[in-house]
Amino acid sequence: MAHTTEEVLAGLAELVTDETGIAADQVTLEKSFTDDLDIDSISMMTIVVSAEEKFDVKIPDDEVKNLTTVGEAVEFITKAQA
Amino acid sequence: MSPLVQSQGAAFTKIYSLGAARGDTAVSNDDIAGPIDSSDEWIRQRTGVIERKRSSAGEGVIDLSVRAATEAIERAGIAPSDIGAVIVATISNPVQTPSLAALLADKIGATPAAAYDISAACAGYTYGIAQADALIRSGAARYVLVVGAEKLSDVVEPTDRSISFLLGDGAGAAVVGPSDTIGIGPTLWGSDGSKWDAVGMNKTLKEAFDDREGGFPTLRQDGPSVFRWAVWEMAKVAKNALEVSGVTAEELTAFVPHQANMRIIDEFAKQLGLPEKVLIARDIETTGNTSAASIPLAMHRLLAEHPEASGGLALQIGFGAGLVFGAQVVTLP
């Protein structure tokens, strides 16, 4: 079943917390993964693979490079579910 | 007309012994952090590397190979002349031809053994073990020397932030021979050339020749893509290698993955769900990533630190530029 934008954000925040220890309430739509949350490329890939499993979507390597902010990731996952 | 004869070898094979040689110079993170605008902390956090061993100018990849091979042969208790084939896995032979293996065979007195190099990057050693196993069981050789040898400091770019700072120099050697019991399980190996660009040299030799000021080709990688493949795709290969060997994770004594990056090793072990008791090789911490040499070097160190592991089962898996991969369960010598 498709998840709403709010559910994707909450789920993604949970994955970010699991991988990095960053508090879930810090993971908001406008935040940049690298500049604001200080997530490195390897942690980002771990989060991406976990997100693929959690939301049953495919996020290709080339697409990962375009997902700069949390909002962009949430939008991609939400659309990819459709 | 005489009937044609086909050779037949030993029923089973095993690794008799290992040998190791690391570059003669310890290079700290602080030593290399400047040109990549980085720090000891940044490098440790992203790679788990504290220092890498590199060779000084006078130490070539052949010198590392001879040191490692000599130790392995002595420990095996065979004469160099007993060796029927010398296989060297390398991406840093300073010449495209002749092979490093032919020179090595001559220097250690393993003549006139068959000698050739394998270009399978970080999977090269596991390819070599697969070939040694097949050569011995087919009767093409009784003993095979397999060496993974690299002087990667020859192909690094100090300002590259993708891979250069991980790399070290070293050689690891194994003597493989006939056995009464199974010492080398089935090899799971393969390639995915659709990711040919993910890791490798940044230009061709011809391009370097035509643009002398641009310097020699050096290694680059698309780190995040390689990380995803190395953990999640290779975890599937590793699980299959266990399955075809008839071995469960609980039965393993050690896990010896290619020493690419500590983050890969840790995540890989997590994905495999290895029990606590399984020893995990983490030689990269002080040796760096030595490509084809990393598995035998890591296994050699693991056995030096845990001699009681000898005789137990180890899952070894190599993966790298190509992309190529190879995995097998072996009995620790």
C-alpha cells in the first residue's frame, strides 16, 4: 500500500536515526543530507538501500546523486510508489 | 594411432600455507590528508584506516611478491621446483608484458613452472585460488603458487578523494596442493561489466602518452555505487558460496572479505548475520586496501593473531574493478 508524504518522511527519519543517531525531529523536508545533517555518502547509501526495502521502491545510483534534500527524497519515494 | 591421454589429478585440494609482505613504510592519515583537504578523523570515520603500508621507491611489486612467496613455500614444506604453476593476481605490474609471474617464478626457483598474471583486481586472489584448485584436480599441476601482489602507490593521485587515500602496497601468497580431504569449496564467481566505469583507471595509456603533462593513469572510483554493490550484491554472493559449500554461517571460524573499506566490512558482516564467534579480518586498519593482496594478507594476519583458527573454515570473498567477484569457503592452513 502506498504511503503518504507524512508517512514517508517519518519512515525516512527513522532510517536516518538508525544509521546516524540524528534525532528524528531534525529530519525535516528542507534539510540537506550533507550540508545540514552531515551525512556522508556511505551512510546515505545505507539509508537509500534501507528505504528501498521499507517502501518497496527502486532508487537507482544515478538518482541518489539528485536527492540533495530530505524533501527531494520524500518526493521521489512517494512518486515511485505510485 | 595412439590413444589420446587425458590428465587426471588429485580428488581434493587445500591451501597448504600463506606468506605475507607489506610495504616497508607506514603512511599515516596525517601524512596524506593535506592534498585532499582532509584530516585523520575524516579518513578514520569514512574508511576505518589508521595507516597504510606503502613501499619506498626501491621496493618493487616483484620484491613484495618474492618475500611473500618465499614464506609460503617454506611453510608448505615443498621445494620451489615442485610448483607446477605460478599465478599472480595484480593490477600494478609496471609493464603490460611480460608477466610478473614469470619473473617471480624465476626469482624463487620455480622453473620451468607455467606462469601467468590474472587481471581481476580485488577479486584476483580468489580467481587464482579457483584456478589453482582446478589445475590440481585436472592434473595440470601438483602444486600451484597463487600470489596477490600490488604496489598501488604507483597508481595513486594524492589529490584524489575517491580511493587513493585508502590504498597500500603488499603481497600475499598461498601454496595450493593435493589433499585427502576437501580444503577448497566451490567457487562462486562472476562479473558485471555494465559497471565497468565504477572503479578503475581514469584514462588509457594512450591518452596519457598523448598528453604527457597530464601524468600517468591513476585509480578512481564511484564510491557510493561501489559501496552499494560491494555490500548488498556481494552479501548475496557470499550467502550462495556458503550454500553451495554446504556450510552454515554458524560453522565458520572466520570471514575474510577483500579489505576495501572498514565500513564495507562492517556492513557486509551485518548483512550476513554472522554469529559473534566468527572472526572478522580487519587488516585494512593498518595495511590499507591492497587490492589483490588484501585477502591473503588479512588471512595471514588473522592466523598469526588467532593460531587456534587453523583448520577451521573461512569464507573469503573478493570484489572489485570489472566489476568482478569471487568467493569460496576454504580450510584455514
